[in-house]
Amino acid sequence: MTEQPTQPDETDVADLTYEQARQELVELVARLEGGQAGLEESMRLWQRGEALAAHCEAWLDKAEASLASTEAAEESAG
């Protein structure tokens, strides 16, 4: 059985990894840029894109804070 491609909004953004959210965002932007979506679908895609972008930013902020914490710990130990 072949796996169906996931449609936007099928998965809660909070459940996605950074890589999954980024890939979906890339695909979503391509769909919007393609200009084939109607107004309602475009608005839904835009909202999903905003949520995905915020999720990715939160992942990156968390990674940056973790690196800063590790660097601070290494400096105080060294």
C-alpha cells in the first residue's frame, strides 16, 4: 500500500520536528507561489505557514539557548 502525502493541517504543528515543519513550510510556500490555490485555500495555507514558521523559530531559539548554556558552563568550568 502506498502512503498518501500529508495534507496541510493534518498534523498539529506542535507535534512536528523542526525538519518536518521546515519541509512542510517549503512545500507550502511553493504551492502559494504557484498561484493555483483559490483565495480561501491561500488564506488557510498562509495561516498554516505562519504557525509553521513560528514553530521553526521556537526550535531554533531553543537550540540557541542550549548552545549558549553549554558555552557558559564550559567557560565557568575552564
